[in-house]
Amino acid sequence: MTELARWLAPRVWFVILRFMRLPVIRRIRRGWMRRIPEPTRLRMIRQDRFARRYGLAVLQFSLTLMLASFAITGSYFVALWLVNAGILVQPQPR
């Protein structure tokens, strides 16, 4: 799962960055940044720096958790399906 997340994360990160570089999105961000007070603007700049530095690692970690969740949920549903189909037998209480 980690290898899949490691392969998928840079591709998703590339799409996110490409979207953020669209001229329309840049115009919206610049216009919005001009309208907010200076302390808020500085916090946004600090948040952007954090995202550029750690964004790919956070995205990879999030994708790993999501894929693990899918695997666990899928295993659970397959086990339930096998029990309902009669392939697996539930233990009877004594």
C-alpha cells in the first residue's frame, strides 16, 4: 500500500499544483489576498510555505491511510459476503 501511495502522491500533487497555477485561480488568490488584513495575509503566506515544504509527505501519508482503510473495509465486506454465501461458516456459541 505504501508503494502505491508513493507512486500516486506525486501525480496527485502535480495535478493540485497545476490547478493552483491556472490564471483564473491566481487572479482569485491575488484579489482575495489584497482584501484581507496584513496579519491574516502573513498567516496565509506561512501556511503556503508549510504546504510547499511538507505537502507531498502529508499527501502520501493521507493516501496510505486511505488505501489501508479501503483494504480493511474491502476485506470486511468480502468476509461478510462469504459468510452470507455459506462459504465461510460462523462459529456457533456453546
